[in-house]
Amino acid sequence: MKEIELRLFNWVRNFSTLAVLAAILLSLIFSNLLGSSSMGWQITIAVIALAVGIPHGALDHLVTLPRSKPMTMILFILIYVAIAAVSVIAILRFNTAGFIVVVVMSATHFGIGDAAFLSEIDRRSAPDRKLPRIAYAVASGFIPVLIPLVNNASSDALQKVNPALINWHGGFDHQLLIAAIAVGIASFLVLLIKGRKREAIDIALLLTLSLVAPPLIAFAVYFGCWHAMRHTARLTLVLKRSQGAYLGGNGMKSFTAAILPGVPALVGTFAIAGILAAAGQEFNNDFFWMALVVVWALTVPHMMVTARLDRAALT
């Protein structure tokens, strides 16, 4: 069964790599043809990428609670939603402080999750190989989150979320950009020295995506086609239906079994974003950015719940 799991994990890894390459190429092409200020193509690509990624967090209750205890599950869902709601308010109402906390938590979660994904591959292919986890996790988590936010093109985007967020960096945007690039280069070199060429390519791709693609696309493609896909692959290792598919020798069926239960969350997220967008001037009328705010907010309880899964993969 480990061979089938490894095959699926490598397929997901190749998918995320190709998705980032496609996003880089499409960004270069459409930026030259339509201009980097044209939002239509950016929103189209970003919404598709977000739609791919949103379902992965909807299975948290399945990997955390026994299904035989419905009341416990209901309480869990209520608390989960409450934390996400508070996070939405923190981003939209409490401005800079709430936004920074969510950004740091998201970057930390993304980096740890990516390192855990690679650990699962190593465990099935080369258990004696050691991944420089800190170097990889810091770079893979903060590059796709931080660089798009300090990109000059992000000001208009942040204006749509909350005008108070435009100067969230306190004027240190250039310094943060240089620091993020430096972390990426340092991680790239460490990985090469340790003989982890494929992981070094990962960092190079994420750095290129963050620097070349518009902020909307850079974050959305990373979240949906990189982080979420890899997290979903890890979920197949703990979900009963996915494990049954593995035993039957069908890795793709195992992956599908970890996606379908999360589809209602996709519909729900877009519904909530639509409600917020229609709420009037109080929240802003841009649907896409409301969807992005909801995604950011859902990362907070999602990170808390998946901490145990991450710890198991890294130990």
C-alpha cells in the first residue's frame, strides 16, 4: 500500500509544480497582452485556484472527532465556525493587528504543512534522508504569503479588503521584501548543499511565482494548487474511505474520497462571501476579496485542528 500512497503523493507534487509553472507563464502572457492592471483575467484564475483549495479544510472534523458522537461533532463545528467568524471580524474590523496575526499564523501553517507533506514522501521512499525542515518550512510558508502582500500591486487589492490594511507593514514593505527574498535564497542554497534538489526547485518556483505573478494569483494558486492539494493527499492517510481505496489499489479514488466531502464547504464559502459582498458599504462589495477574507479566517481554526496531523508527520 505504501507504493500506491507514494505514487499519489508524487502525482500531487507534480501537479502543484505544474500549476505554479502555468500560473507564472499565464501571468507573463496576460500581463503583456492585457496589462497587469487588468483585473478580469486575474480574478478568473484566482477564483479557480481558490475553488480547488477551499474543500481541503472541510474535513477537519472527520480526522479529529469520532463520527459516532454527533453532539460532540456539532459542538466542534459551532466552535470552529465561531473562531472563523471572530477571525473575519479581526481582519475587517480590527485592521492591522488582526490582519498581521492571521498572516503570521497562515504562513506558519503553510510552511509546517509543506514540510509534513515531504516527510510523508521521505518515509515511503527514503526514510534515511533528512529534510532541513526549518529552512524549507520558513521559506515555503512565508514567501507565498509575505511577498504578494508587500508587492506594489497589492495596494489596490488591500484597498478592496480594508483601506486601513494598505500600510499594515508600517512602511517597511521594501525591507520585508528583501528579507523574504533573502530567506528564499538561503533556503535554496541550504537545500542544494543537503542534496535536496527537488525541494530547492520548489523554493525557486514559489519565489518566482511570488515575484512575477500579480498578488491575487500568487497567493490563490499557492493556496489552492499547492498547499491544499498536498494537505488533501495527507488526509488520505487517515480517512477510512481513502484507506479502503488504497487497499483496493486505487490511489486516485483515495484522493477523490478526500475531496468530495469538502465540496459543500466550497459552496458555503462562496455563499458567505456573496452575503458579505452584498452587505453594502460596511464590508465592501467585492466578492472575490470577501472570499479571500473568509479563506484567511478559516485558516485559523484549521491550523489549530491540523496541528496534531502535522506533528504526527514530522515525528
